[in-house]
Amino acid sequence: MHELGVVIEVVKTVEKFAAANHLVKIDTLVLQIGELSSMIPRYIKECYPAAVDGTILQDTELKIEIIPGNAICKDCNKVFNIIKNNGKCPCCKSKNWDLLSGKEFFIKEIVAC
């Protein structure tokens, strides 16, 4: 499970941000995870308590927002969800598309008290 290593790096990044901005308590951390990324939100949530134990984020709430895996069809310009449509454009059934979103992993928001 590589999610633990990633969450530990997120914690380090947030701690550096908090120190640079003189924050002593963080209330909420919001992550955005693309549904096509290699990160599994459930695993992120499960390993989060262990990763934040003893840190400034220990009592924070973790929120995860899922970014849909969207593509644009090169043949008909329709924007569609890749997963829901099994990789085919729902309009013309083409598999000729460009990825628009879904592989992201971002720290979207750090809410301090």
C-alpha cells in the first residue's frame, strides 16, 4: 500500500506550510484525488490516522473530493466520463479521445482554526 508513504509526504508538506504561516492548529485538510489516479481514497482515509499521529494534524478532519476521469472525444468533441462509458464516447462510440481530468492528486485546502 503506497498510500501511507504518500500521506506521510502530504503531512510533511502541510507541516512546512503551517510553520511558514505560523499556524498552530489545523482543523480540516481537503485532498482532491482523481478517479483515474493510483491513489485509492479508502486507503488514504484508513492510513491517515497513523500518518498524522503526533503531528500538528493529529486532530484534523480529512475530506476527500473525487475528480472525475473525463475525456474529450477527438471525433465528435463530446466530453464524457471514461469509467462510466468504458473508455468509449457515448455519442459516437469512438475510443479516440484526450484525457481532460482524473489523474490528479492535490492538497486543495488547509483550514486553520
